[in-house]
Amino acid sequence: MNPEEKKLKNLEKIIRPHQQLLGQASDSVLHQEISKYPIFIASKKGIQIGIPLLNPEALDGEWFLYVSTLEEFATKNLIHNDRVDNFRSIYKSTAEFFCIFLIEDIGATFVFLPRV
């Protein structure tokens, strides 16, 4: 297993017990018509984006989890306006996946974890 796969498996293991909460948060964003593109943020440090969902004590002792949207990412220039349509084209079904922006010491990336 390469380091990227190992990282995703670890993230999935940490989030799996909280999938119902993530599902409710995602569905709320969609049903309240806040956005068609909910994004969860996993970070080992507190950040100033999104709404806090879980703190490290509720997860594995290291990670914070937030819920945000594509629109907030665009407003805060985390996704540049000229890349928004590209992001929409790769965004996976919210019925089947959670979109997670994974922030680590060496950078950040988007991952899509299956919604079980």
C-alpha cells in the first residue's frame, strides 16, 4: 500500500464511526439549499473556515472536522473562481461520497470517501 492509500485508509478509519453525523451535515447543506457542494475539512489544527463539526477529543485525539461549501472555498480563494467549474465537474455524488479537504503539514488535497 502506497503512502497515499495508507493516508486515505487512516482517514476513513477515523471518520467511519461518525459517518451518520457527516451524512446529516451534508444532507442539511443540501436540503436547506445552502449549497449543492458540501465540503468537509479535516485538519490537525483549528482553522477559520467552515462550521466546527467534531473536535480532536471526539475523533482520534488529533483531527478537527469542519463542514463548509464550495461557495465558501471560492469566497476565501481556496478555490480560485476560474477553477470552480472544474471542481464541479470532478465533484462526486453526495449520495455516494463525502468530499473532504484534507489539510496536513505538507499541504492539502481533496479526497472523496465512500458514504456507507
